[in-house]
Amino acid sequence: MAGFNKVVNSYQEALAGLEDNMTLIVGGFGLCGNPENLIKEIKRRGTTGLTVVSNNCGTTEHGLGILLFDKQIKKMVASYVGENDNFESQMMSGELEVELTPQGTLAEKMRAGGAGIPAFYTATGYGTPVAEGKEVREFNGKKYILEESVTGDFALVKAYKADTYGNLVFRKTARNFNPLAATAGKITVVEVEEIVEPGELDPDEIHLSGIYVDRLIKGDFEKIIEQRTVRPSNQSEQGA
Amino acid sequence: MALSREQIAQRVAQELKDGYYVNLGIGIPTLVANYVPEGIEVMLQSENGLLGMGRFPTEEEVDADLINAGKQTVTMTAGASLFDSAESFAMIRGGHVDLTVLGAFEVDVEGNIASYMIPGKLIKGMGGAMDLVAGADNIIVTMTHASKHGVSKLLNKCTLPLTGKGCIKKVLTDLAFIEIKDGKFHLLERAPGVSVEEIQQLTEGELVVNGEIPEMQF
């Protein structure tokens, strides 16, 4: 590695320094845009006691869900955790601690964490179980709760394209939590489909600056679809 | 007759206005997209990061990187835009979405809503529902008026853990269109062939009936 070049050549190298009991911020919405190969590498390493902050916990067979087979996750912070049998059984048995967090609050926790803001007020969750133990404050006649931001020892991110400096471009709804997660890691590791030379990406089209990225690796992706819904090709045109 | 799922969606669609940005929840709310009135343009927001959600893709159009909040493959309409999750919820929390339609287990006369958790049953999470109800001013809740056993879901006080407090003003059930204000349910319309008495009987919270209540028109 020289200068701003963030490229590493193996997944072992990409996750060097990952230890038991660390906190990970992981991008993805369901399996869409999830850093699938980095997750597989965590499984291979056998790291345990992990706290994982991510919108979902994959499915039984894919994404973060595969870390449940060997009980590598100690605590999960997520907004929705369906579609995963191991998750359900480990949550019910108490082996897996779960902190349900509203989706927008989770996104903002990452954004704020990465931006050096320790906490913020939001109306989301006021008067619900989410507000328990949290400070309530009124602004202009409306009640808000204080939510603390999050940062992680590692952030694991999937992007579409990068230059070697780690400037990132995401693709369609695979962007989701990824750029937010990328800002919130002490060490941010990004896997992408394509790496180009600096100068090849139009600076105006870069979604996330390389300043947030520590390691970059090119991977091959399965891109599993959770709910494949299609319409017949011959259906006539109609609006949304 | 109680409304079918499709009829509930159809009646909600009548509330759409030209130029509305709309977020539709999973289930019946999703069906609203099928009944957008002629001559009206609306844009659908999907909270995973898409404004301008189109119909389902053909087999050839399927793209693993393009899904909706229910994790279904979708397409984009002309004029669509893509953004990250913080931006998406800035739109929602910031009150930029004109209409939100979502389902619920219970609502009460104070405008409280319970929709994500039944204690003792498996808890899957609230997803974006708490942000949606806290952020939107114009929300329509779609639900069945009562359980299969005739137990009202329009209550004096929600019994289940809340998704949001004091945030619901309109409810469309299979029996009635109801407005919530001043700590009461106000009956606006009834499903065709359903009497005010039937609705009254299946509404636990105080129901205000002002004059002749019209039937819904389809």
C-alpha cells in the first residue's frame, strides 16, 4: 500500500485485526448490497462475541445469518429480524441479545456516529418501548427522545465501483446503509465489483469520498434475491 | 358487506392527490398503487432508498440491486431518484412525504397506533414504521375493524406496545372510514351495506355519528 492506495489483495488482509468481542457496523438492506464476502471471511475466521449493527441479520443461509450457525454474534442491533430461523431460536433462548431500533434512527445513528455527533433528538419512538430509559425533551410543543449515535471497530461495506483511493459509487438500492456505515468504522473495509484508477470516476458522481475508506477489495458477488417478484413480459404498459 | 382488501386499497386511492409523494406500507397499502385515479400523478417512496418506484420487473428486467422496502424486486419510473437510508428517513421524518399508508393491529381514540409487536409472540421488529408514523402528518391506517372473533381493534386505549403516540388521524377499515380527533372516533363513511349500528357495535372507543353517514363510493 502506498499513498492513498487502499487496495488489498485478500479477504484475510481485508479483515486483519478483527478480534473477538468487537463491534461491527454492516451495510445492506436485507441481502441487497450486503458485504457478502467479508461476512464469509468472518465466518471462516471464527471470530466470536461480536456486536453487529445492521438493518437486518440476513437470512438463515445468507448474509449475516451465516454468522449465527457458530454463534459468532453476541448482540444484534437491527430494525427488522425476520426470515432467519437461527436468529429466532437464539433470540428465544437468550443466547443472542437483540436491540430493536427504528430504521431511520439506525441510519441516523450511523450518520451521526461518523460525523462526530454523539447523540440527537428524534420524535421516532416517543411513547413506545424504544423510548424506555431515554431522555425526553420538548421542542416547539412536540416530544422527542435522545438517541445516541454508534461507531464500530470495523465497518463492512459493499459498493459497486471504486477507484484505488477508495472513492465509492453505489448502485441503485444497494446503496441503503452502506455509505453511512462506511463513515462510522474505526477501520472501514469496502468490497466492490470493480476498481478503477484515480481520475477515472467523475468527481461529481462519487457518492462517498475515499477519506472514509481504509481497505478496499474487489470481490465476486452472488447477489441473492430474497423476494423475486416479476410480471409477465407481455403485460401492457401502466403507470406506477 | 365488509370491504375486500382490494376495496380498502381502492378507497384509500381516492385520497391521493395530483403531485403527491406517497409511502405505502407492506400488505393492503401496497395494493393502493394499483388504483391511482386517472389523470393523477403520484410518486412512490420506498424507504430503503428509492423515490419513483415502478411496477414489478419482467424476468429480463430483474435486478438484485433494485428492491423495495418489502425486499421485492421492483423497477424505477422515469424521474426516479436513489439515495441512502439517512436521506430516505430525512424525507420521512422531515415531513416531506405527503401521504403515508400503513397497517396496524390496534388504534385508539388518542391517535395511538400499535402495529409491530405482540408480546409473547415472536418479535420481528418495527422496520421503518416508527419513523413513518412519527414523521408524517398525513397518515391513513388500513386495518380490519375487528378480529375474527368480533373483538374491536378501534379502542379506548391500545393494549399492545405502541408504534407511535398521538399520530394517527385517519383510519380506513373494512367497515368504515374514520377520523380521530378530540379523543374520539368520528364516523365519516361506511362500507356499502354496512349499518351505523354494526360499526358502532364493533367500535370500542367512543364513536361520534354526526347526521346521515354516506356509503363509500367506488
